[in-house]
Amino acid sequence: MRPNLPCLILLALAGLLLAPAPARAAVEACDLPPRYGVERTAAAVARVACQEYRLWYRPFIDSEGRVIALALGEGDRTRLADDATPAWQQVARYWRESGTLAQMGALPGATSCFLPPGDRHYDSDCRAFLLDHPWSAAFISWVVRRAGVPNFAASPRHMDYIAQAYRDPEHSPYRYADPFADKPAPGDLLCFLRGNDEGRGAAGLRAGLSGSGPLPRQSHCEVVVAANPGGDRTLYSIGGNVLNSVVMRQLPLDRTGRLERSVAGLVGAGQTAGADYDGTMPAAACGPARPEACSLNRRDWAVLLKLRTQAELDALWSGAPPVPATPAPAPAAGPEPVAAPASGSTPPDATADGD
């Protein structure tokens, strides 16, 4: 019997319609050239962050919030991908060259991180400082300043440059925006609240910055390096001191290019405004009974700092070098002396910041 040609055609078409769609090819965002329309300074911020991500052997958290790859930590003596720099020395570099280490000079070990490596005593002292103090804000400050962003409030606390964008919009290189209402783009900074401050949400952060509520102290920001490349509806950000390394995070975007609300933390699940933290865990805490709450992407994303246009940045530029030089103090003959804070002042509380 001769086959019925129209029937064969219909069966073939049905097979094509019912077949699963081919999987979209994975995107390595840092290996793509800047998209059309990404301006000079924005591209530089993304490029500097990507260089560091590659240096740390490309660790990342996927869009489901799972750790997929992790190589080295902040205190490791193992060399990074340049086959020359031990991991801990690169972290010390972030502190020094961002200008944030000088703000920590009264803390034990900080002065040793100014000195060239090689002395066992000072190296151990510096490494202890790096392990004791979160460096995520120092990393952001290093990346942003190295990329040539003017007027950035480099600080060992993320909240300082978040506050600059909110309180001094005329001079800040970043515009304060809602993380779920504005579209992220390369060069932006995406930030969440953490620790005892988690659960306040965008409204709680605005209340703290405006003075109508307690100001959060525990936060974390990451550099946006790509958004929806190749139409994959994924945001790619890079942060320092994430799992003690420099890590890329993949976050889902909706059809409009905005952050998916599925990654929002539970507002109100953490410490309530004005209450004392008693150490109890919220009902939605991560655990064997609630594995869906264990995603590393589900955070209290509270603000998106939008990098201003190139014309606005050029108007802010004052001619200062992108990375300010910080003079290193001369080494002491004996054990490191710890400088006392100025009368009536204390060093910045960077221990409460970072991730």
C-alpha cells in the first residue's frame, strides 16, 4: 500500500509542534562585547568587574540560587588565575586602592595590609584583618573607582554610597531607584539588606534614609554586568565577599527586563523596626522542611543604583585619577602599633556590612 503523502506531512508537522523546544545556549556574559547603547563608563564598570570574576576562576550562583562553582576564598595563599597573585593579596589590594583601608586604620591588622607582602609577621596580621572584616564594599569601591566613575563615596560600608544617591542626588554618580520598578543595566549597582536588617524592603530602606525610621546597617551590593544578553531574561551581577570570593550571580528578569519578584525576600520576616533581635528565625527560614527558601538569590533586594548617563558623569568629573593613591606608612621595627581613634570618634563599623 502506498503511503498517504498528506497524512505523512501532517504527522511530521505534529511531531515538530509536540517536540520540546531546544534548550537555549548558555551565555557567558563576561565574554560578550558591550551591547549597543552601553556608554563608555558603564562598559568600563562591567569590564573591571568581569576581569576580577575571571581572576577568581569564574565562580557563580545560577538563576535557581544554587552555588555551581567556587574555587578560592579570601584568606587563601593559592594563586589566582593570573598565576601570580595569592587570593589574600588581591583582597588587600581592593582595600588599599579603593581608599577604604585608610578608613579602617585604627583596627588591628589594617596597617599591615599597606605594606608589601613578604614579612611573615605583617602578612599574618594582614590576613587576619581580611578574614575579620567584610570586604564587599571595598570591592565595589575598587571596581567603581577603577572604572573612572566620578564623585563616588568609596566606603567600607555599602550604606554610605546608597545614602549618597538618596540624599545627594545632584552630586552622586548613581540615581536611587526601585529594584523591581526600574530596569537594571550594565554599570548599575543592585543592593539587598541582610542580617538583622533583612525584611525591611524598599520602603523600609527609604524610611531609614529619610529619617522616618531606623537606618539599616547590614547591606550588600553587586555590580550589574549584563541584563538580558541574547534575550535570555537573565541579569548577571558580580559581587565581592560573596561566599568569601568574587562571584557572579544570575537573577531572573521578567518580560519587560525588570527583576522578577520571585527573588524578593519576605518583607517583615526579619527584625521589625525598633525591635530587639532575639535570635529567633522567621517561619519562612531556610531548612530541610523549606528547601525552596534556601535559594541564595532570594534576598531583600531594596534598591537599584542606576549609573547616570555619560553626559551627566562627564559633568561630575573633576579630573581626579580613577584610583586614588594611598601612601603606605613606613614599617615599624617591632610588632605593629595600633593607632587609637581620634577623641570622640570610632572607626567605621564595617563588621556589620558585607556578605
